[in-house]
Amino acid sequence: MRALRTWDIFCNVVDNYGDIGIAWRLARGLVSEHGLAVRLWVDDLRAFRHIWPAIAADADRQICEGVTVCAWRTPFAIAEPAAVVIEAFGCALPEIYLAAMGEQSPPPLWINLEYLSAESWVAGHHGLPSPHPRLPLTKFFFFPGYTPDTGGLLVEPDLARRRATFVQRGMPAFWRELGLDAPSADELRVSLFAYENPALPDLLDAWAAGPHPVTCLVPEGRVIPQLAAWLAVPGLRAGDAGRRGALRIHVLPFMNQDRYDRLLWACGLNFVRGEDSCVRAQWAARPLVWQAYPQADDAHWNKTSALLMHYTAGLDTATADAVSGLWRLWNGMPSAHRMPVCWAAWRACQDPIERHARAWPERLASAGRLTDKLVEFAENKLK
């Protein structure tokens, strides 16, 4: 049998950064935490380079952070399959590679790494097999999740220590790197990483009209045209700033994963989108507002409601309502209140929301670590 330590991860880059962000974090973790030999096959190295600038966009093969990064080109150049093959988020493996897997005896362990969800059905589907209709291969569905009976969550063993060190000693230097003074006593620093959102102008209006200063830090991305329209300027790019009322907006360069973590740790509230930034914001121990990836027929509302139910469990009614009200409005869900009321409710409950966020990572840890659970799953299947 080929050594269990060889792993291939295939990733189509979707929405520029989400899928590759997770695949890259996973590949790095399997190498650094478990000493595995990992090849990461990526079909868009230019987009990959945005979240990890050390990546050479034109290289067929390169080693970065101990991971062998391979360009997934069409036609696909034949490669000997690894012992474990991860198909990230249902991307279709190259037919020539799939055929090579079918010729191996015994065949590789084939895992479809699914998207994260807090929905109750996830645990029942985690680990289920799906035989290939033609080849002697079986694909297993691996679902990350928030409970111990799922695949767990991506997190590095030393993340809490690194976050604590940054919060204790690193924030002044970080603000200087961004060209900002340290926040004033009554100032709220907010990071905004979002898809286009009809609720954004009303949120900006609420911040601008408030009694306390808000500084909104926005990495370059899809929401920039909306901000420019709200500020009534032709456009915005990294380094630009705008002000209206109590609100200051600063546009930041797009950040690599490690620097984005520091932004989440430094801000008092983080608006995040999709999967990777949502999980990182939860580990950041700061209040967050999540924007689920918009789906047809508002299917993403179920994911939003499921995570809200999990995240607000145990909170008093007023605090839970304040968190839920802002999340629901931000995701376009039916709401009894408009943005000024929802934002005022969040502000009124800010202290208990912050206490909850600080305690949340300890509860998250009960789900287990995704890298550990993947390796354990592979070891059990390949005995």
C-alpha cells in the first residue's frame, strides 16, 4: 500500500478566494501538524496569489510552506495518485487522474470535503460512502461541522496562543502598519469583508448618524463599488479614506490569511462572508456578523438560521435578539425592524455580546479539529 502520508487536494477556485482559502489552510495544517506530503492542485494560481503572495502564478509546480502546489491545467498531465485524494467542495477530478485511481490496488481513499454548515442533517451525512458507477472506487463525504459527530473545524493548535500574544503586545504596531492611530476610548473599529449587499447603505447611515465614532476597515473586494457610491466618489482603492458624520472608512489592500487574522483580532466587530472568514472570525473571540453566500430561492437562509441558533444558544433573550436581528437583516431575511433599530439594539447589548464572543472559542473546540479528524478517518479506512 502506498504510504498514508501522501495526500492530494484538488481545488477549483470559486468566488475568487473562499474555496482556495480553505484548501490552502487545510494543506498547510496537514503538513505542519501531521508531517504529511501534500500536493495541492489549483486551477487559478493568480487568485490564489491574492491570499498568499508568495505563490508564483505561472509555475507548474512549487513548494510553499511545505506544500507542493501544482497547477491544475487542462488537459491534465498524468500524475500518480496519492494514498488519500481530497476533492474539495465537489470539484470534479480530472478524468485521467480518476482512471489512474481506479487502476491502483488497493485504490486511494477518495474524500469529498463538503462545505461547512451548522444544519442538523450534517451529522447524519458525515462519512457516508458513494460508490462510483463505473470504476472500483468509493467516495466518502466528509462534512466539517460544529458538533463532535461531524468533521470538526479548521484551526491550528497554537492559534489561541498567537491571538493572545497579539492582543497583549502586537496591536499598536499593527495599527501603525495600517497608518492609523490606536482607537480612542469610545471608538468602535469594524472590519467589513462582504459580498454586495442591499443592506449596506442603511448600515453605513446608522454608523454615520451614531453618537460614537466608528472606523470601518475594508479590504479591497466586491463591496468597494457600493462604498464609493455611498460616499459619492468615482471610485475607491487601497489607501483611500472617506468620512461622513461619525463614520470613517479606510480601504485596505487585500490581505493574506495571516494578516487578515490579525485584522479580525484587532477589531471590535467583524463583518465576514462565506466560510473561511466566518470560521476565523469565530476563533478571533470578537463579535461578528456573518453573510452567507447568497443562493437561489434564498436557500442560504437555512444555513444562517442554523448557525444563529447554535451561536446564540444560552444567551439572554435581549442579547440573542440583538445578534439575530443584525444577522437576519444583513442576510436579507424577513425582519420586523429596520437597520437603525437593529444597530441600536446591538449597541445596547454590546457588553454581553463581547463576553459571549470571548468565551465562544472554548465551545467551538468541542467539535474537534478538522485536520485531526481527517487523518483519523483516513487511518481507519486504510487499515
